[in-house]
Amino acid sequence: MTSWPPPPFDVAAARMREHDAWYVGDPDRLARLYSSAPAARTRPSQYRGGLVGAVSRFFWGRPIPADQRRTRLHVPLAADIATASADLLFSEPPRITVDNPRAQARLDDILNIPEVHSGLLEGAEVAAALGGVYLRVVWDAEFEGHAMLDTVDADAAVPEWRWKRLAAVTFWEVLDADGPGVLRHLERHEPGRILHSLHRGTDTELGAPVPLDEHPSTVWAAPLVDADGAISTGTQRLTAAYVPNIRPNRHWRGTPDLAPLGRSDFDGVEPLLDALDETYSSWMRDIRLAKARLLVPVGYLQPQGPGQGATFDDDQEVFTELNMLTRGDASTPITATQFAIRVAEHRETADEIVRAILRTAGYSPATFGDHDGEAPVTATEVTARERRSEHTRGKKARYWAAGLSQITGALLDVDRHAFGTGVSVTAPPTVEFTSRAQPDPEALARTAQLLFAAEAASTEVRVRLVHPDWDDDQVDAEVQRILDETGRNVPDPASFRGFDEQTGGARDGMEPTRRQ
């Protein structure tokens, strides 16, 4: 029997499950992950050394005594980090261009739609948590009139590498889980074809293959596959691409099959995330313990009947005089207790842990709303405050540009094969990510004014400075309007050769040059 996922990807799958638990943020799931016996008072693993002992000593791995109720609070910072990573990359969709105008028009129809933009945003968020994401080409003529781009999470794939580049990949999906039995659909992408197979096994074993028509989710593929279970893609390009979140992966540098995998944003900060939850849980515990309470003698309690106990009404204003012992000052022994809430200590601790987590993950606190004040800032100051986040975004954008460029060529090839468009590209498409921090118009205007006063730049250069997103025609038109409005669009006396009194301009064939 073949184990699933096959080694060494079972190790990667376990690591991804841990990061996925922090991303999802379910307290029960975190407790199960770090504690194999939550109800036990002590466990031998807590006294071990190495990884087993360290994990068991996590806040989420500590057992709760059976006779105590302990409330643990989870802070969803891991999910915030994954969301921020996706927002930094795809808050504005990238521009994908090719040299062929027909191919560009077809590519815009396929990719420049809200569904694709949202899909990339979603894929980038999961990639930040799991360390990477896969892109694949799919098509369904009954659903859409062109090939489509889809994303697959990293914990549902078994890749094969060649020179640290994706050479083939097997995507898998659990279609049915009935007790110990598990039915999996495997979709293997190779150059030129995609193979489909259905296997019935267990949680840890792939199991024997079964016909594709045994499950409604794969019955569509049964009449389309050949004797090998494959469907032709019409291209020798791989119809899948891997986009690592960021590299290198520190844990698997010495494991060739795992080294090309990306690194999660949570890698190395799991203990800090655990400490943050412990800090907030302690803070909330202080709040619960600080509730005002009264300690009263038994004589002040009102009996509720046999077996019903007694209660004290703290809103009662008049009490019947009781014959009871008093203290030396003759005061009634009612004691009020209220513990202090250590707000400042907990806040400072939590803030420092958060900053350490963001610093290790490669982000600036300003990205998450920590601006150290509410004073308005310029775009230049925003860029300075978010410099670490911008560097991380730049590194991730390069990985995404490579993956999108690779899959786009295969997308057009499959679209031509499946829909007969006759459109393809030979050169790799160009992928450009927009600048996140927009230039401050006031700062650009001051720079242009200084350049004009110093006579260090022409009108054209200054227009391009203020409007970096304009093309040549827009720049030329604006230069002409500026020269006309300022009266500087006048004939050059050195080249003026004649004046036509009837037209009020230069004679035919004697157009003077103009200064700019």
C-alpha cells in the first residue's frame, strides 16, 4: 500500500496542518494540536526534551485539570498577517502583457475579470499561511467559453521538482470519508497531459484505484480520458505552476524534495503566537478575578429551603439586627474584595510580542494600523514607516510574477487547443505589479517647481515627473497646453524667415521652430 501523502511530503503536510491551525484560529483545534490528552493532569511528554517536550509546554499544550474550568483566549494575529500579505500584493491587480495584440485581447478577456482578481487575492492569503500556492489551468466548455485560471492550496498537492522548478504535480482531493475509508481524486499535471484517477484507501494509505464513474465528482472525466487515464492539453508547457510565499525554507534546506517549497509567514513565530494568546488570556483572567465581591457572615444569608442553600441580596438596603460577634471596632464583618487589573503590564507585554512577531514575519507595525499617533503623513512618510513590509512585498511579488508568467503561456495554449482561438505566444508574458504607495502630489509639485527654478529640467521632464503613469501622447499634449497657456510657445527669432501679413503667421514652407 502507498502511504499518503508519500514521504517526505508527510512531514511537510504535518507542518502545514500546524500553520493552518493558527490561520484558522479555532481554540479547540489548537488545543488538540498541541495536547494529545487535554483532560489529563500531567503527561510524560511534558518532561521530555527536544521538540516533543517544547510543543507540549506550549500554552495551548498544557493540560487543564479535570476539576477546573480555564478559559483560553486566542488572538487572530496569524490570520491578520495572512490577510495583510494578500492585500499588499493584490489590492490592485497586476498587469499581464504580451507582444501579440490578439493574444493580449484574449488574455484580458480571461484574466481581467473580478473572479480572477479575487481568486489571486484568496490564493495569496492562503499562501502566506501554508508557504505557497499552486496555479493550474482548467476548462469547461459547458460552463465558460475560454480556459480558466484556478488556485490549489499547498496542502493538497504532491510536487516533483527539476532544478528546483516544478516539473510535475499531483493534486488530490478527499471526495468521501466513510469511517476508516477515504475516497481520493488524484489529478496529475505533466507536460502535454493531465491524468485523473480515483483511489479508495484510508487516512494514511492511498488505496487501490477504482473507476472514475464511481463518484459524481469524477464521472465527467470517465469518457474523456484515454487508456492511461489522461486528457491531452495541446501544449508541452506544464499546465500548473507553483508560487512560493517566500524562500528559503529554513527547516528543509537539506531535504531536496522539500527545499523548493516556500516558507510560511508563521514559520518561527509559533511560540510567540502562543505567548500572545497566553498574555491575553492572563489579561482576561485579571478582569474576571477583579469583579467586586462581598464576603458576608452566614447570618446575612437568606435560606432558600431544605437542600436549596442560601443567598445574599446585595441590593437589600435594610437588614434585621443580628445577634452575632463583632470585631473590636464593633463593625459588621462584611468585607469587599476587588483585585487590581494589570492593564499597563499586559498591554506592554502584548505590544512587544506583537512587534516581535511582525518583525520576524517581515512586516512593519504601521501596516497593521500602528502609526504611533494620528497626525497626517505624506506618501513618502508612509513608505518609510512601512519599509519592511514593502521589502517583503517586493520579494513576494517577484515569485508571483514568475508563476503568473509561466502559467499564462500555458493558459493561452490550452485555450487555443480547447476553443480553437488560434492565439498563442512564444515569449514569456510580462507581469507588472503596481506601486502600493502612491506619490504625494504636493511633494512632486515642489520638486517640479525647484527643477524649473534651477533650469535643470525641461517641461516634458517635469510633466513626466508629476504624471509617471502617462504615455507619450498624453505627455506631449500636456506639454503643448502648458506652453500655450504660459505664452512660451513663440517663434524662434533665429529661425524665423518671413511673415505673411494676410494670415498673420509664417509664410508657406517657412514654419519657424518653437522653443520649449
